[in-house]
Amino acid sequence: MVIDRDAIDGCQRHHDISKHPAFEFLRPSSNTLAPPTSLPRILHRATMASSDPPKNIVVIGGGIIGSTSAYFLSHHSSFDRNRDSITLLESTKIAGGASGKAGGLLALWAYPSSIVPLSYRLHKELADKHGGAQRWGYRGVNCGQIEMKGRSVDPKAMDGKNSNGEIDAAKAPLGGTGKESDTRVSLKKRTKEALGLLRRAGVPEDLDWVIPENIRAYEEMGDPSTTAQVHPYQFTTSMASLAEEAGVKIIYGSATSIDKSADGSAVQSVTYSPKAPGTPNDSNATADPSSGETKVLPATHVVLSAGPWTPTILPGAPISALRAHSVTIKADVSPYCLFTSITLPASTGKTGESRRKQRQSTQTVTPEIYARPNNEIYACGEGDHLIPLPKSTDLVQVDESRCQDIVEYVSAISDELRDGEVTARQACYLPNVSRGSSGPLIGETSVKGLLVATGHTCWGIQNGPGTGKLVSEIVWDGKARSAAIGALDPKRWGL
């Protein structure tokens, strides 16, 4: 929260200063472990900030963690843009990796429990403050797990589409032109008998886009008070943009080293290779370390939030990479996020290598399906380690057969998804903590001024705001105040 002097002066004239809205964050709540702070201390910090030595903060990585860190660092009451500098260093483009291709589910039952409540609350506060409902699709949603029997789906006969999910005029239904408007028919208006099957299976009344006859079980996981969603790309780029408006400088280039003092006890600077000429978000214009050109950013603090690329900058960081594929489909369905378990006939989903193996028995698959605003459905499958992590996000390889598998899996349980238009087939790498606890890693290392914020697995979007808030407190206040994160301390991993 930003404290300005007008708010403080107003508090001094208020009859009961402890109840003034500007000091709401000082009162204990279930979502914060920060102890009440005395008014004299707040006033002292606000009035003496200009006498503090300048801070040069470099955030490495323009994904969700780096962008939210830049946002909260620049919105902290101690930041003085005339004295301090904050630089966000990104190698390709903001939200170019998993932060732009994730599902965007927010849930109070996510992990780790030490930061989830804080981050979930901050998501709502950010949306309320910056128009997140319109700007990045923030909304509460229903969430459930559903078990279904899937039907066999032939990718070459999916309502007149070819194997890429595109309309094929030669295979369009009789009387049609092959255009989307002629082949896509909304099937949400089901018969009373079909809806009755859904009700008897315990499926909520407005979840009407799954095949009623094939439902085996449904269990609610959350409602709009405990689960929500954002569009990851829109949210991440908005955070970076808002940080830039507050005084953060965004530079495109690849960090090659974090430079330390002579005795190795503190950070001094970050060396990076500038991005080749081109527009800032042009993924074809990448940083080229082999060119030999390097630049140096002086730094009193470095926040390393490079996701799965963290070990390339900080050798020894226990972070591994998991590739994940996903698709987006244009379809008009009710706002539900579903964790599925689908039993499929042996013939379904056999594309590429899996088709060649010709499985002889049924298979169970577990795609996740998230309905987003603006008639977009996001669906993802299981991860893999088949292709090593590339040098940058723009070099990630997409396995088309794995994307097609996901399309067939979700088509096996929904007419709406089967008949929808596939608008994206994509892949990204998630950062996992490879040893010890499940992470993530948040905090200062044994090197003074060097912070690590990474290893968030599939909950990076959910825990981005909480992580950014804690990073800003560690830098500006000397320690995390909003949550107890001792279990996430990078020093526990020897960093």
C-alpha cells in the first residue's frame, strides 16, 4: 500500500487515527502475519525516506513473478523515483513463457499455504484498483472435479474440421459452406431429460456443456468466493505496464552474470547482452550473448525471477523445467474450471507417436479445462521432459500431436468444445524445485542484496502478487512482513 503525506496529515486530524482507512493494513487480519506498527515509526519512515541512500534494484525476468515484483517494488511507500532506480530485465518479451500460456486459476486451496491467502486477497485488491475485470479478465468462478466416460472422437471428422482443428470445406456438413457460422451450432440448450441426468449426477445447473449420459461423478472444489481466474498474459503485461508507469525501466536483454563485490558478500551489478535491434516485444529479435556486446547495470539489490532459467544465471539453484502443452478453443460456455478424469476408448487421442503404438486398452486422461471470459476455453494436458529447456522462451518447441491429443480429450466429453474453433496450440516450461520441499524459493540468499523468487510450479499466476509483495518488503523494509516464509528461504537450499 502506498502512503502519501496527504493521507498521513489527514490521519493526524482524525478523531480516532487507528480507524483511518489509510492505516487499514496495520490492523491484524487472518491474511497477514504483520504485527501492528506504531504511528511514529510510519511517520518517521515517510519523512526520512529522502535521506536514505539510493537503491538500484534490478529484477531479472519479465514473467509473472518479475512483473509483480517490479509492481510492488515501485508502489512501495519508500520508493522515490527521483532517488532510486528499478529496472526490469527481460530477455525476449514480457509474459513470453509460462506466464503468458498458463491457465490463470486462482484458489484458496492452492499451495504453499503460507502465501496463498495473501496472494489471493491481493489479486482482488489489484483488480478493484486497476479495473482487472475488464483489463485482465479477473472474476470469481466455480470449480469442480468431474469423472466421465469419453466418447471416441475421430479428428478427421470433427464437425467438418481437419486434424488441425480448422474448418475443412470438403468435409463440412451437407448444405454448409464450410464457414464457422455454418458448422458451429450451440448445443447448450439441452432437453429436459438430458438436464435431469446432469442434476442426478450432482452437476450444478449451469454446468450444461458436458455430455450428460457420460458423467460418472462430480465434486465441487470451489465457488466464486474461493476460486477465481485471470487471463495470465493480460495480467502479467498489465503488471509490467503499471510498474513502468510508476517509474520502472524495462530493458530487453539476457542477463549473463550477477556481479559481486571483491569478497563475494554482496551484489554490485548485473551484466547482460542487449537484445538485437527490433521492436521490444518482437520475439524474432533475441538477445545474442555470442555477439560479445555486454552492458552493466549497477545494483544494490537483484531479484532473480527467471523461472526455469534461474540455474543458468545462478548455478546450483535447485530448479528444474517441466514442459507443458495447452490449447485455447473459442466456445460459449458457462464459467467453470474443471479438473477431469476421462476414461477413453483405445482409439482416442492417438496422434503422432501414441497413435503408432496403437494402445489396445482404454486409457484415463486428466486434462484441465478453464472457461474464460470472451468465449475462450483453455485446456492443458500432462507435462513432459522430452525436450530440454531451450535458451529462451521464443525457442520453445511445440509438439502438435500433444496439442491435438488435448483437443480430442476435451471433445470426447463436450459437444461445445468439439465444435469450437481451436485458436492456439502452445507449450511452455514450468519451474519446479528439484530437491527438498516443493518450494517455491522466496527470499534473500547468503549474498547481501541477492534475492531469489522462483520455483512456483503451476501456481505462479496465483502466487505472483503475494510473492511480489514479499519481495518488496524484503528490499524496502529489510524483512517479509505480510507472511511467514521461513520455509521458503533460499538459504535452506544452500543459496
